[in-house]
Amino acid sequence: MKNKMFGAFAALMLVSSAYAFDGGVTFDQNGSVPGIIEQIKSANPGADIVPLPGDPKAAKKWTVMVFVNAKNNLEEFGLKDVNEMEMTGSDANVNIVAELGRISGYSTADGDWKGGRRYLVQKDANASRIVSPVLMELPNADMGDWNHLVDFAKWSMEKFPAQHYVLVVWNHGAGWNKDLVFEAQKGISYDDVTGNHITTPQLRKAMEQIGKIDIFAMDACLMQMVEVGYEIKDYADYIVASEETEPGDGYTYNTWLSPLAAKPGMAAADLSKAMVDSYTDHYQAIDQGATQSSIKAASFAKLAQLLDGWTAEVMAANDLVVVKNARTKAQAFYYTTSKDLYHFVKLVTGATASAAVSAKGKELMDFLKTDLITHNRATGAKYANASGLAVYIPNSYTAAYDSLLWTKDSKWDDFLKWMK
């Protein structure tokens, strides 16, 4: 793949609307690119070449990495979202790097190319065609393989270093779906060419390899769950995702990238909130129900402690009827086993006769609202009790749940077994 990388080409921008460069740039033995201007002009006769503002090889304020796995029926939305990124584009303070994968059988737009491409996203007014420079061609990449996610993130961080990083995984998602009929659907990033996807434990393996970043976001359905967030809690400051399914359009990238470009010194907490607001503002404006939240990942450890204390009191009080009623009434999402954690605790706390259960429940709810869930937005009456974080509450326990880090570090699995 080495001859497909652009290295020093990242410091240049092709602004011709007719730009297309798929053949790669020739590197010398030291990894530099001799005669870069001549090479690009030769491949793109008549193209105008101007320097990007600043030096993309120097550490900027932010690098935003978007892993757009559109190798499925979401292909048209993947193309649309990269075009939304181009509405803002990289600048002197912010790198926007995207890998886009495509598949046969769906959209034929933008030349109907197949496989994968990596881009340094540049500002462009053409909403129907991606004109950012192709840094790498990836004809056979498996975007359902967690190792490839690692490769993308590490490559992006090496080529476009920054003080702060955002990694977005874009695709279908199923959170922790343990309906036995659809067991294989749990996870994220489904590649319909290979048939692979990234499971929850594999997501942790990926983040272990990538290392700690500021924001990990999932532009995918159903991923804001305790089980998912706990798995990656040590590798991001904030986790942005949805409790519920996302509309096909997903994130509106320009409405959170543009505020970042305007204020590149913003803190990670503020950017995570801007991401939540841009998403829910969009769907609220078109009267479509949606959920999105930002979670402070470091607080997951305390969640395990407080939740264990609460469930211990619930079981000691033998509040089984109260708990089962709460399980039935708690805010549910696409999979009925995925329930809003805060609403579930609230229902139990409001119905219990035990002072200890009530006290522990109020402490837990306060922690969820003021510490763990840093920003939550839900639009639509259907999601009135969506508080920002879902958890798995089935009617019957399955042993596959035991593979999670959450079950190893907490006693939630014991509570679920008691509840059945």
C-alpha cells in the first residue's frame, strides 16, 4: 500500500472541480515525495495547486477521524456524510480524516467506485461529489475487522498529529443485543462484503491498540449502553452515542465540525456536547424522534460501585415484584432488552417500601444525572424517559453476557439472574 499514500501530498490541496487522482504518488526510499508538484500536475493536467493553511504535518489542535463503513445498505448516507464534512474541511487548526468504504448494489453516485478510500477532507461547495484528495486506495479492506479500525486510527494519528483526537465509528450498530434469535447482530461496523463486524469485546481490543483519545463517538444505532461504554472506559474521556436507533442520515457533520473550526480551542467536554446538540437539533427541527448523549468515561468505575450497592439493597429487601414491574415499564428502545438505566432505577426507587433502597437509588440517580451523563438530549414524545444511558435487562439470562468486562467487574449479572 505504500505507493498509495500521499505523505507530503497532505500539505497540498487540489482545488480543481475536475480533480481525480487515483494512481498514488511515488515515494523515495526515505519516505519523502520528490517532485510532488510535478507528479500531481502530471496526473491532473490543468489542476490548480495551492498550499493548505498551516502545516498538516505539524500537531494541530484536533484531528477528527471518521471510519465510514458504508459497505452495506447505508452507502448513500456515507457519501452524503463525507460531503457534509467537506462543508467545513480541514484547516490550520483541525484535521478531518475519513475512510469511506463502498459496496456494489446500492448507490451509483460519485463515479460508483468500490472498495475503500482514505481522505484528508478539504472544504468544498460540491454537495454531490467528494473532491478531497484520496490519500490511499483500499480495494479489499475489511471494515468489519477491529484490526482495520486500529490501522485507520493509528495511520491518521501518525500522518495528522494533534493535541486532541476524536474517533467516530460510522455504521449499523446493535449495542448489546442478546436476543438469542439474533445473537450475531450484537456489535458495530458491519461489512456486508466480508460478513464481519466488530463485537463489544473486540471494540475494547481496538481501543487498547489505538490508545487514549479525547472523544470516541458511534454514529450508529443503540450503542450508548453500559455494557459498551464500560468496555472502553479507559480509552476515551467522553463517549458520544445514541440509546435508540439512529435515522439513516445519522450525524450532520457540518453542524458540529463548523463550530469546532470556529473555536478549535474548545475542550473535549464542550465538543462532545456540541456533537449531541447538532444531532438532536437536526432531528428536532424535522420532527423526528432521536436520542444522543455524552458520557464521562472515567465515571464508569464509580457506576459499578454505586449500582452494586443499590442492587444489594434491592435484593436484601426482596423487592422482586417492584423490580419486575419497573422492568416492564422502563423506557425501552428498539430491542426490548435495552432499557434506560436512570428510568429503571427511578421506577424502583419510587415504588419501594425500603428506606435503604430509596436512599441508595436517589444517590445513584444523582450520580447518573450530575456526573456520568454529562449531556443528554432526546426529541419526540416516545423518548420522554430516555435519560442518556441504556443497560441490558432481559426477561431471561444468557451465559454469553458473562464475556463482558462489565460482568467481571460488577454484580449486575447476579442481579439479572435474581430478577428472572
